[in-house]
Amino acid sequence: MREEDSRLDPAELGAELGERATLVQFSTAFCAPCRATRRVLGEVAALVPGVAHVEIDAEARLDLVRALEVVKTPTVLVLDAGGRVVRRAAGQPRKADVIAALGQAL
């Protein structure tokens, strides 16, 4: 990822940033692990105050997918309060790993 692409704003996401952090999930319609990832990230966002979960349809947002070099779904980005990407992972995450990654953003 290029340095100038390492920060996302609400206009790019199509949603507001979380007060403390944002979990951004890139998904596709027929991706089974994406459904489980949606559930895990939703649970974490509900558990940790000030954290938002934003799901982006990768097929509908190819511009953003290319800019961020997303090559598989699900891909999860952890953004700090200012929208800076602090962690990135591909594949279905475990709840404990998501909570640990949030530690870098908070």
C-alpha cells in the first residue's frame, strides 16, 4: 500500500468513522467466510465502545479495492480514529485477534 493511500475518510468508506476506531471489511456476495467475519466484527464493534464496523462490497468498489491492493475476501482493515490504516489481515479473523489488533488503533 502506498503511503498516500494509508488513510481513509468517510466519503471513501461510504460511512462515518468510529469515534475511536473502525473495522473495515471487504466482502463479496458468494464469500462464505465473509458472513462469519461480518458476525465477528459486528460482535467486537458492539463490545468495544467507539468502534464502528463498515462492510464494503468489493465488487461494487473496485476503485477502492485496487487502491488498497485488496486481493482476496474477506480482507479486514483496522483504522484509528483519524482513518489511518494500522492493521490489515486477509481471511476470516478470530475474535481475539480482532480485539488485539484494535489495541494498536485505540
